[in-house]
Amino acid sequence: MTGDGTNDAVALKRADIGIAMGCSGTDVCCEAADMILTNDNFATILDAVEEGKSIFYNIRNFLRFQLSTSIAALTLVAVSTVLNLPNPLNAMQILWINIIMDGPPAQSLGVEPVDRDVMKCRPRRVKEPIVSPGLLLQILSSSAIIVSGTLWIFWREMQDNIITPRDTTMTFTCFVFFDMFNALSCRSMSKSIFTIGLASNRTFLIAVGASIIGQFLVIYFPPLQAIFLTEPLHFTDLLLLVTLTSTVLIVDELRKFLSPPTRLTTPLYDL
């Protein structure tokens, strides 16, 4: 609801979103409104709605990445404990994953560029939870892939029943690579990474690139090897890990390809 006069105050107050004209609107009208349009240009409302929708979807992408990673880490430790297996990750490695590996990529998802198609999507219900059943299913499926793949690497490396620095390094690096591919898949809920563009979010590329460099330092830099109890991996090891961990991205790309297109409304304006 928009208005500029004193007689519009009641309607603005009762509306879901009351918008007052900042230039020509009365003080009573502005006090009753939820939002004040400072330039009295209705086109600004469209820009604000577009930006608000983009922020909402970026928050969802952020939550999807953070929750799937956290659930996977907790499940990994819990399953190992229940099955009476040694802990796949030591305390320093878990701390590294939670602070360094998760932080920058997750925050970079919050500055994903505006998707121009958000204005074509149907309005969501006001009481619709931010973590919808569909989003929760995606979170759990990504977590399941990460846990399964990481546990398989841990089991494969522990065939001699002896925990060595190589075993934990492989498991640790596997989880980190899963994180990076998972972050890549979380850039959009419905669009392929090839549709939105690999380089469209430079902040994301810098964050992921810095995280990967940091992981390589942990593996190959002797002072950090002593802290995190790691050892150098061969190229074939890295190739195996990249092939395995990319499955979390491949599965999500297949889901996006097979999912029905988002229902659209007929635009009221030529955007």
C-alpha cells in the first residue's frame, strides 16, 4: 500500500507493507508507514523488492552451506564414536575446518550478485520458514554425501588397522575438498553453476582460492604439518580426492537439471 496523505495513514498502518512518499507525504503518513520512499519514484520500489529477494535467497544459500557442513562434521564424529572407530579428525583439524574452511566461503555466498530472475518468481508466504522442507532435504542429502565419502576414504586408508598421519591427512583433506565443492553448489538453489557463471562472484573465488592455498600449506609446510599432524600427499592422492569430492557438486547439478522450472508469474512491469 502506498500513500501520501493523512487520510492514508490507517490503510498504511494495516497493510503488510505500508510505503509513504517521502517528498510529498505528510508527517502523519510517514509515521504510519513501514517504509518511506525518499524520491517518490515508484520504480524504486521494484529495485528494493529485487534487492530484498536477493538478500533472502543469499541467506538461504549461506544457511544451506553452513548447516550441511556442520551436520556432516557432527555426524562424522558421531558415527565414528558409535562404531567404535578412531576419530577421523583431530581437534586442530576440526578447528581449522570450522573457522578457516567454512568462514570465508560462507560469507562470500552472502554477496552473490543479484539474480535478475528473482522478480519473476511467485511471492513467498509471509509465514514461510526460511529453512523450508525442500531446503532441509538438500542440506541432508549434501551432508550424507560428504559423510559417506569421508568415511570411505578413512576406511580405505585404515586397512592396516593403524592410524597414521597419512590416514588423517587424507580424511582431513577429503572433508575440506567436499566443503569447497559444496560451497560451489550452494551459490544457487535452482540454477547450474555454469548458468550463473564461475567468475560472476569474485569474492567467492578469492575466498575459495585462499582456503585451498591454506589447506595446501597445512599439508606441505613443515611447521604447520607439526601442528595439524599431517604429511605430504602425492598427486594421485589429490586426484582421487578431487574426483570423489566433486560428487557433491555433480549430484546437485543433476538435481537442478532434473527439477521442474520455477513457477513464474506474469510480470506486471517491463523489467
